[in-house]
Amino acid sequence: MAIPTLRAKNQVTLPAAVVTRAGLHVGEPLAFEVKNGVIYIKAYSPRIDNEDWLTDEVMAEIEQALQEQHGSGYDSADDMIAALRRG
């Protein structure tokens, strides 16, 4: 396997085998994390850590929007949120 090097503008080319094994795709946003000097790269998946905003009123608005949009694929706001959590 080729050894990637850091180039100008902080660019690195990931080896094709790494991209394939990680299940990454061209154009996909990436997330970077550094722990104990190790750089972790993964597909970016926004997480909602704080769901205080998800009030009964917001849930009702989501339910109404789902009812207005036939064919949304979700039976309820809870189904939609569960799908978002699964990523």
C-alpha cells in the first residue's frame, strides 16, 4: 500500500483500498477527529445530541407536514426521527 504524504494546502490522497473498505464515496462529506495523536476520518453524519428542541409542538408540526406530503415514506414523526438516527 502506498504511504500517503501531506502535500501543499494540507491535502492527502486516501488510498483506494482504504476508501473502499471504509465505504466512502466521491463527494461525501468527511468528519475528522484527533484522539491521543491519532487522526480518525469517517463519513460525516450529523448527530443531534440535544433534542430539547423536539417539543410536543414541533412533533405536531412534523406530523402535520407528513400528513400533507403523501408518499413521504414515514407513518409518523417518530418513524422519521428514528430513520434519521439510523443515518
